Amino acid sequence: MWDALEPEQSATMTLRSDVMIAITQKVRSWNTTQQRAARRLGITQPRLNDLLQGKINKFSLDALLTLASRARLKVKIDVQSAA
């Protein structure tokens, strides 16, 4: 999906997307209200709603990694040489 972007932008957007999806799945697995889930992540409910709606442009990779940690997710980044 992100292949049309410059290589640097594509890599960042792919990482952001992958982390956002993982957080969203984790939050939904909690089977709780958005208000409680937001409190658990240390963010506001509207901010959580942006996350759950996939508004990727509102989240930096750094912010998403922080939220992943708060959701008790382990993030690994695999760095390899380009072709």
C-alpha cells in the first residue's frame, strides 16, 4: 500500500501501520470501554478513537511505540540490507 511513496516514507509508514494494527487488536481484545482503554494507555478517549479509526497521520512512530509498550506489546524491528 505504501509502495508509491519514497522508500524512506514507505518504510516508516509500513512500520507505523503494523504497530497501529497490533495496538488496535490488543485494545479490542481487552473488551472494555474506550474510556477505560484510553486510561490504561495514558491517553484521552478521543486520541484512542483516532487510533482505533486508523488515523495514521495523527501518530508518529515514536508515539505508537510508546503506546505499544503501555499495551504490553513487544515490538521488534528487523533491519536488513536493501537489495
